[in-house]
Amino acid sequence: MRLGIQLPEVERRVGWREYVRLAQAAEAAGFDSIWVGDHLLYRDPERGPWEAWTLLAALAAATERVRLGPLVACTAFHPPGLIAKMAATIDEVSGGRFTLGLGAGWNPDEFRAFGLPHDRRVARFAESFAIVRRLLDGERVTLAGRHWQTDDALLLPAPARRPRLMIGSNGPRMLRIALPHVDAWNTWFDGYGNRAEGFAALNARISGAAADAGRVPAEVERSACVLVVLDRAAGERPLTPDAPPLEGNPERIAAGLRELADAGADEAILVVSPITERSVAALAEVVARV
């Protein structure tokens, strides 16, 4: 199983230099990938991350081996042609290490604050996704949709390859739209209770949805975010009984990840509390044991 790690989002204010150190520490620790959230603003309390695409481009230039991507990019935040253009550019900067994770978004506060329509999010996603994937496949795209339009759009310079596509959703409509085309599916930890048995049940549903979409289920890789707590006193993330964290010594954490692999996960993306350079370095022992 491959292991990734999510870099800080709004746990605290993190500057560019710390992001570089965290990303390079993840490479040194043996992680396979690094990820950043794509959000604009949270309320109560008010906080927000740096803009995800700009950060990813910079991290692509500051790393050498790890894959990287948004967890996941909201298609409502940018016109679809621009999403495809940004994805192709970051993939070029990274030398083919970019994964384009996509979703429809959920947080009404940030939509409202930045003047973005929050209605019909799945319908808007469907049109955007069609444009993005076709452009990245090298097509000329004309689409006269209700929400998005293109007129003989194409990507130039032509991408050297199509970035890996990942859908971040458990919704039946979203899965019907994306599963015929994506390379991977991802779920947040609260979508399966942060436990191997919960993931196994959800994974079986995804396999059924993939088959219904005309795919061989094994063709769609399975990615699971996993909440890992190294220090409860840090209190960077609220804990709930519905998704208890994976915690303990390195062998206990590694054993939990191996159970997740046995339940069908090809990739685990660790959401770590606290997410610091020290935490990333400490997890090297977990990476070596999985």
C-alpha cells in the first residue's frame, strides 16, 4: 500500500518555508505523496489556507520524488478550462507526479463569501468534469452546457501526458459521473468511520458502482484518508466517537494501516494531528513497517 500525507490546511498559520520543510521531510521519511486541501474560507472561527494551486506548483518545484495533488480540488472555484490548464502545467513542472483530485465542494460559507453559486453543485460538476477530462485527453472541446461553455478549446502546449484523475466523493450521482473515467477514488476518514471494517463495507459499494459504470472494479484504485493522532494534547483536530483516530506506537499505527490495506485500500493518506516536521519525521518508522 502506498502512503501519503496531507500538509497543514487551517490547523494553524503555516508559511511557505515551513511547507517546503514539511514536503521535503515527507520525501525523506519515505512517503509516496503529499496533498493540500482546496478551500477558500472557514467560519467560526474564521480561518483559511493559502491558495491550493499556487502552493502545489511551488511544491512541485521544491520536491523530487513524491506525487502531489489537491485533496480534492473544487470544480466550482475555477472555470473548467482553467482547471485543465493548471493541472497540465503542474504536471509539467513536477515531471508527471501530479494527481488531479476533483470534487464538487461542500462548504456554503466559502461559496457565499467569494460570490460562487452553491446550487446544483453536482450538475455543475458534471459539465466541468467533462470539459476537464476531455481537454487533458488531448481533445478539442466544444460544450454548450447550462453552467459551463467552451468553444473549440484545447490545451497548448499539448501536455506530455494526462495527469492521473481521482474522484473525492461517496455520493451516488458523483460516482456515476466520474467512475467511468477516473484512475482512483478517495474517501475522507469520516466516510468510513476511520476503521478497516468500515472501509471494507464502503469499498464494496464502490466496487458495485464501478461495475455499474461499466468498469472492471479493480481498474479503479482505492484511496482512503486516515486520521492519525500522535499527540492528543496538541488538539489540532476535533475528535468524534464516530471516527476514532488511529493512534499508539509506530507498530500499532502500522498495523492499523495494514488492516486497511487488507480491506482493499491501495493508498492511505494520513491526516495527522499535530502536523509538524517532528510528526512527519516520527512517522518514518510507520512508513517502514507498512
